[in-house]
Amino acid sequence: MTYAEFFSEIKTAFMGTDVSDIKEHLAYQFNITGEGEGAFYVEVKDGQLFIEPYEYYDRDVLFTCSAKTLRNMASGKLDPVLAFTIQKLKVEGDFDKALRFKEVIDRNKA
């Protein structure tokens, strides 16, 4: 799987996520390792969700993981906190905001 294919899969999976009542600005960069390697960002701003294939230098949190790990978190098969605990997810930055990403994932599944 190429980076473009993986990014398209993730963006499509999260397109309908309702974050309209999240007023806090959240900016996450994902560095994907291995298959589909690349970087993209997820931003919650003014109650809208943006996912773009760029690095985000003013990010709150940097997540590093494999495409498989992110896919499993996005589908609800792997809790992000567990992924961090078992070292499948590396987190740098604001841990309070990092924990808010679980809320975005949970809203995606709703």
C-alpha cells in the first residue's frame, strides 16, 4: 500500500465524524512508519475536522505508528491508550490533547 492509498483510506474513514461541539483547537501530526510511510495531520478547528497530507509544525501532538496500528485504532479494534502502553504508538507533545484523540475516534464510530 502506498502513502497516497493509505492517506485516502484514513481521510475517507473520518470524513463524516461530527466534531461540531468540540470548541478546543486540536492539532495532531501522524508519522506513519513502514508500509504507507508518510506524514499527515488531523485538526479540529471551529467544530470542523480537517485531514490533510502535510506535516503540521504548530501541532499539539506528534503520533508515530504503523499504518496497521492507526487502522486498528480508527476501527475501534485497538484503544489508543493501550497502543501507547504496549509501545505501538509513540506520543510527543501535549498528553492531555493526545488523550482527546480517543474522543475523535469514538465519535467516528458513532
